[in-house]
Amino acid sequence: MIIFNKKEMGKIRNINFHDAKISKIVCDYDDGTIGMPIIMDDTHQYAAVLNFENVMHMDVNRMEPWGPGCYISSLDTYDAEGDYFKVSILLNSGDEVNIIASKLIYSSSE
């Protein structure tokens, strides 16, 4: 398990998310959390989860401008207000998932 906050958001780039498959996005509005189970595809496939805590904002589109797909093309981080940071995920479909939170916990079976 690796915990990222605003100070450590740049370290997320050390994990290769390219071609990871997003199977679902689970938002718990009351708790302000988002869980995103993924299948990593580094040297072999394995299960992982991205858990966002203290979520301030989330937007997801599903317009598929480049065609259908649920694989991560890129994952980037950006500064946001206060203790928050933004995670922007571009899928191979051209769709984007944007989440602003104060904490991201990455867990994997590896």
C-alpha cells in the first residue's frame, strides 16, 4: 500500500498505470470516497485499487471520442487548492476521469 498526499503527488508517476484496465468507479458520497478497482498490466496482469479520500470533486465523461475503451492511457497529477491535488486519468477511449482529493491510497496484489 502506498499513500499519496499533496506533498507526494509527484511520486505517483513512479507507478506505470499505462494500459491498466478500469473495471468500475465506486463513489460514496456520504463518506467522500471513491474506489477504483483496476487491473494493472506492467510485466503481467494483477489486481490493484485506487482509493481516494476526502474527495472534493469528481467528473467522468463517457463520450468515447476515440472509440470504446477502458484502459488508462495516462495518469497525471496537478496542484489544487489547500491540501488537495487533482488526478487526471485519460483513457484510450479519449474519455477523462478527474478527481480532486486530499489523499490517494494505491493497493495492489503485487
